Amino acid sequence: MSALIERQPGNRHSIAIETTDDAHYTACRRRLSAAQRRWLADSGFQPSPGSFALLADAHGKLVRVLVGVDPADALGALAALPAALPEANYHLADEDVLGNPLQAALGWALGGYQFTRYRKPKRAPARLAIAAAELAQLAPLVEATALVRDLVNTPTEDMGPQQLASAIKQLGKRHKAKVRSWVGEELLKDNFPTIHAVGRASHRAPRLVELSWGKASHPKLVVVGKGVCFDTGGLDLKSADGMRNMKKDMGGAAHAIALAGLIMQAKLPVRLTLLVPAVENAVAGNAMRPGEVITTRAGLTVEVDNTDAEGRLVLCDALSYGAEQQPDLMIDFATLTGAARVALGPDLPALFANRDELAGAALAAGRGVDDPLWPLPLWRPYRRLLDSSVADLANAGPSRHAGAITAALYLERFVPAQTAWMHLDTYAWNDSDRPGRPRGGEAMGLRTMFALLQQRYSG
């Protein structure tokens, strides 16, 4: 939270940031001194989004920053500034033209993120001073986003199944929640066969981690996250390029953990269950083989068509277990398919829901917090693409058509029709640096789901 601080009375020791655009630039210039206007003209400043100019007083002291913005993009308006401005305290001037300064402050905070576990930061971010009430509102969202980014950015050697379980235990301790785990052979004993099958070849034991929190009398909410800490593809090995960033294949778990933290911190009136199947899809003599048939927790038999379609295997047992609680709502996050990225690109998580009204509410929530999702259909005729000649269904099939949809349809087979369910197929990653979105792990759909849950359960 170092990029945001509490604003002090009288703006002491704080430099004003004035936002402007073409429509307001003339009025903005009138408020400046003649020397400042000359400086803007000589430096060629134009109020285009992403531009900024440092303005000094008559003594050469920095007193104001003029920033060109698109008023419709509050979240991105200030996101580049924490790393670009001199290290100091700043505040938004009263002449701000942004329609949503709170979103602008959130964008500033997201732009101040740095992953520093393995190297020292090049510099500290510039700090934006905001009101105490605004800081209290934004701090949980910023911390949750940083948690997702930190978990995803950490290499698998330091973020394997055990370390992912430890992160959940720390969260449980913070909020006085109950945490339990099934590890290794305990998965077989208590009927989580697909989680065990995917992770059995790793030297680090697979596990299912469960966090429980809230009053039993409250509506039951189940949040599931795919926790494949590294995905080689199993015996159907990925290419080197495809394997390069597979430390991020636990991005769904990172989202689920962060969302659980937001729920508990906000004390939403729900009975929360967080489920994270944490495995490493590795290669060894006992690795899961193509053609094997596994009897899942739900009793459905699954033929392993491709060992690289492992995420849906670990999720199906967790979803079955979650559904046994007869929840009011079940949500899963997963970095599940490359097909979703081909269809929607890296910025838009694919949303699947078995209730139209639920999908509509999620999309509206996403628009309200600048965290968009895009709906894809559960087109049930495509279930034929997962047909197996020896089992109830296969985990993949020979067709490359509709890969994100068929993966969601696979998961849906393990969700009872009476259970409201949403599935987010998210990338959880930025391929390059952009303002507010540094290269590496990224929270996508997190703010949307939290906003939706606030609307649904806060009356």
C-alpha cells in the first residue's frame, strides 16, 4: 500500500496533480503563471492521455503536475505516474476532470506495484494522498490484487503445493477460519481420485486445501481455484514456449484465495468454503497416461484423452465436493484453456454461468468496477466433442473447435443443475508492461466477483 497514503489536512508536504483534457486545457492554462504557460508551450505539452508536465513556482520548487487524461478512463488515468514522477507525496487537485477519482486512485495504486522477492526495487513509487475513508475502501482491493500478483509471480520452486497451502493457512489464521488438507494418499482414501492422479508423479505431494469461515446459518458460498503449481503437460508434454510461464497455472487458486480474503475482511454474511486442489503436473514413472480411465468423486468415469487437460481433472473433484454442501452459489477460477485467449485475447476472462441472470449481474458488476468479463455459452450440443468409447466422457477430444466451451461443459457435468455456478477462464498474466499492469501475474475478474458478492449478500 506504499503508493497510497492518508491525506493530511491542508495538503501539507503534498504536490497537486491537476488532470486535464482538450476540453478543459484552456481554462487550466488561465490558472497558471506566465512562466508556467511559457514552459508548457516551450516543452510542447499537449493534454493527451499519458502526457504530464512538471510545473515549478517562481523559486523553482515543484508545486503542480499537469496530467493529460481521458476522463472516461479513470482507472488508467494515473497508473503510469507512481513510477514516472519524482518520489514525493501528491494529491488530486480540486480542478480534477476525472469523473471517478476513487478509480483513479486505485489505478495509481495498481501502478505502484513491484515484485521484489528476488531483487531490490529500482526506486520507491511516488505516493498519492487520499482521504482516510477512501484509503480504507481501496486498501483491501489493492492488497488482494498484490496477493494475486505475488502468488503468480513466485516461481514454482518457492510456490509448490505445500507453499500454496501455507498461503491459505496464513489467510485462515488472519481471519480465524478453519483450514484442513488432504495430502497424498489421503486423497484416495477420502475419494478425490482425479486430484491424486494429476499430481501423483511429482516429488511434492498433491493436496486439496479447504478453508471454512462464517456462520452456518448464512447462505453457503463455495469458491474453487485451480492450483496447478506447474504444468509440464504431463506425458503429453508442452513445447518449451508453452511451458515457459507455467508457474502461472495456479493463477485460478491465487484469485480464489484473494477473493476469500476480501470476503472475510468485509465480513460478508456468508458461510464461505474455499477449495484449492494444489498439484504439480509432472513426469515420472507413475505419471498419468493417455487412455487411462479414472472414476471421479461424482462417480462419472473419465477417459484421459490428453494429460495436458489436467486443470479440469483437479477441478471436477473439488466442484463435486463443493456441490455436496448444496451452496447458494459456487464460483471457480482457472487458467484453463488457451482457446479462451485465442477467442478473447489476454485481457478478457471468459465467463460461463448456468443462470442467465447470474451472468448478467456479473457483467454489470464488471462494468461498474472497470474489471471486464466476456460471456461465452454453455452450448450443450458440444458435449458430443467429449464423447468417449470406453468411459462416461473424456477430458478432451480430437477436435480443436470450441476449446474453452468444451472445457466449461466438462466442468458443468460435475455441478448439479440446482446449484448456481460461474466459471471464469482467466489468463492471470500480463505479457508486457503497461500502465498499472506490469508484466507478470495479474488479477482479472477479482474486483468484479467481489462487487457481485457484495451486491448479492449485503442487501
